[in-house]
Amino acid sequence: MSGPQLRHVGLNLHGSDLLEPGEATIGVYGFWIFLMSDAILFALLFAIYGTQLAATVGAPGPQAEFKIGPAFIETLILLTSSLTFGLASIAMKYDRTRTSLVVWLSITLALGFAFLGFELNDFRTMISDDATPDRSGFLSAFFALVPAHGLHVTAGCAWIAVMLAQIAVFGLDDRVKLNLLRLGLFWHFLDIVWIGIFSIVYLQGILG
């Protein structure tokens, strides 16, 4: 008698005894719940930021500190990383050699590090201009929202590194595939949050 037939979009989980029937569905569903809780966290941070836009109290404001060039480059980098992770997901499904999967995940990881490098440089520039969180409510809200996203990207990069190690040790068994699916949801979620940050924080701050 064949093993349980488990199927997910982007995955071929079949003929394996590693996962109980329905375990893949439950695992992904539970991760969606986590993402919804994370979305609530970011919604609260966006709301706090919105209430503090005018609370500069003589400290540097958004038009003085935000630069559209670096923010746009960071957006392109993160959106490109979403594309490369999508290509990694396709490779996971169709490439039996695992080479393409590792290459695309490595490129995604490099793009994640590049994004963090640009973002840290932005923070360094603001701090050198004395635009620190203790100066005003606006800056406190900014440094609560944007670095929170950066911490999530850092966690995502660490997760990609762990998955590369798991692929090297365990290959593409069902649990590794399931973890990659969760990681994909997390990474694309961070892209959506960043689009909100770029539009609401940077564009509104520069053009407002």
C-alpha cells in the first residue's frame, strides 16, 4: 500500500511516511496564523507612525531626512529577492539536481544582505544628523517601525542560511520542502510590508 499522498502548491509531497496525512496542511495553516499576528503588529506600528507624523518638536522631519534614491534602491532589491525566491520555489518542484534551488536561494540571501546594508547606511546617516529616536515622537515611531521590518529581514536571511544547510544535509525531503514553503510565505510577506513602508513612510514623507 502506498504512502499518504500529500500535495501543496509548489510542492510534490507524495509517497512518503515522513509526514502524517494532513500534517502539511496543518503546518502551513499554523504559519498563516503566525503571519496574521505579525501583520497585526505591523498594523499597530503603522498606526502609531501615522499619529506621530507631525510630532517633530523641532527635531529633523521626514523631508529633511528621507532620501528617495536609497529607499527606491532598497525597494528594487527586495522585490527582486521576491522574484528569486519564486524561482527557487519553481526549482524546488522541477529540478531534481537541487543546484538551481541552491543558486536561487543563495542569490536571495545575497539580496537580503544588500537590502540590510542599504538600510543600515540610512540609519547611520540619520543618526549622524542627530535624528535619533529620543528627539521626537516622529523619530521614535519611525525607529520602531522600519527597524522592526529590518529585524524580520535579518531573521529571514538567517532562515535561508539554515535551509541551505538543511538541503545540504537532508536533501529535499518532505519536511525540508514544507519549511521552504513556510519561508517563502514569510519572505513574500516582508515584501508586502516593505511596499507599505516605502509608500506610507518614505513617499508620503518626501512628497507630503
